[in-house]
Amino acid sequence: MILLFSIVLALSSLLMIVLILMHKGRGGGLSDMFGGGVSSSLGGSSVAERNLDRITIGTAAIWTISVIALGLLMKVSN
């Protein structure tokens, strides 16, 4: 079980990195320093951006569950 949750954690971590990098910069943060300050006024209102938000939240939930499960399994196994 520990191996299974470790694999799920690694895959969801990589997917989270990719999904977060795919989001548009909304300005006002570090994205301004690297040229991401120019954004349209409709940022986040498109269907693709909403779907990307939903997929990112779902992946974050899977990541959180796998971290908690791994912690509990490691505690019980020791």
C-alpha cells in the first residue's frame, strides 16, 4: 500500500506542477517580474480556464489524500 500511495503522490505532484504552470498569470505577483504582467481583462472567465481550475483542484485533493494516507500508513507500520 505504501508503494501504491507513493506512486500516486509522485504522479499527482508532477501533474500539479504542470497544471499550475498552465494557468494564466493574473498580475500583481511574481509573474510581473518575468513578463507576465500583460493580461487580458477576461482572465479566468473562459471555459478552458474554469476547466483547468477544476482539474487542478481535483488533483490537489488527490495529492492531499495521498499525503495523509502515506503519513498514516508510515505511522502504523513503525
